[in-house]
Amino acid sequence: MILTVDVGNTRIKSAVFENDTLVEVMVFPHENFFGTIENILKKFQNITVLAVASVGKLDVEAFKSFSDRVKIHFITRENAFPFLNQYATPQTLGIDRMVLAAGAVLQFPGQNRLIIDAGTCVTYDFVDENDVYHGGAISPGTRLRYESMHNYTAKLPLLTLEDPGSLIGNSTGQSMHSGVINGLAFEIDGYIDALQSENENFIIILTGGDANFLAKRLKNTIFANSNFLLESLNNLYLYQNRK
């Protein structure tokens, strides 16, 4: 069994896999790291590998306390990836984006792929049908959009994610919800439309914490999977350690 761990900016997501089968998913704050991982290893005593991708502030050394019980596999830029990286600044490309691109290549061979990760930031990553990674875009996610309106104005409240109900907000709160949710949906649809006009044989993968919330608001046909990064971690580990 493999335990995959995605250390994000605001929380940690982990999943237990038996071969290609996802057994259980856990989401928890950084401060609960040691206790949660300890409980997972006690519950699933057949776990032999802990595969980690981290963009958060959790120190790599934190994982080494479990190295006497499981193999720790850190995903780094020096690992083998199933795509040709044509990013102009590969040393700045986030490990999470590389894992998502790898997962798309391994799960959807021979297609043009756009991977959209709707989390703290929204990232767009394009890998063509020849498994060449070209790059993409980064924009603020829903939480950052709400926080920026509150932090950089005098009177706008701090809101949390909520269905705006309609395109036209009839109050300040509903107008803010419409701006955040509908604005982001229009952005995502516009990005997809622009890429699809230039590429055929296309699949769009939507993942991240806000994936399911946003999926039903998009006009484009997408493959929505909030656990795609965790699944990609599992597939990438198997790819990097194939015999």
C-alpha cells in the first residue's frame, strides 16, 4: 500500500492506495500532521511507501521521523517525469504542477491535456499530445479573491465561498459572490475556449479543493476529480519506480 501526501499552502491532503485503487482520503491542517500520519500508519499497517509532493511550509525533515517504518519518496524536479519540460524557467515550476502534468500524461495518453487546479491559486497547465509540457497560467483562487476585496477596501466584508444564486447580485454580498464565482467560471471557460480553438483531441481535467463547486458552473465539458493530484502522485511513484 502507498500513502500519498500533498502538502499545500493551506492544508494537507493524503490518500491511501492499494495498487491503483484509492482506499481512503484525509484532509487536515498542517498542525495536525504528526498525529494524523501516525494514525493512518496504525490503521493501514500494510503501507510501505509514503510519497510526498510539497509546496507548503512543512519541513521535509518532518517526514523523516516515519522513515524507520516506511520508505519516504519525495517528488523533486530531479526525478524522472513522463513528459518533456519546455518551461522557460523549470527551476521555478511548482512540484504540484509537475505532478498534475505527469498524472495527465499517464492517465490520458495521446491527447492534448489542460489541467486546471482550483485551490489557493488557480493553475492552468498544458501538455500536448506528444507529451510536451508547455506551461500555462496562474491566477488567484476563490479564497484569495474574497480576501483581497476585504483587505484592500474600507468596507467590503470578508465572505466565504457561497453560491451567488444569479448573475446579477441584488446586495453587496451577493454582488461579491457573483464577482468571485461567476468571474472565475468565465475565466476558466474563456481559457478553455482559447486553447480548444487551437488544438483538437482535447481533454480538460479540473481538480483542487474548489473543483466540484466550480464544475457545475462551467459550460465546457470537463473531467472533474478533486483527488486527481493524489492519484497522480500514486501513478508517478509507480512510474518512477517501475522495474
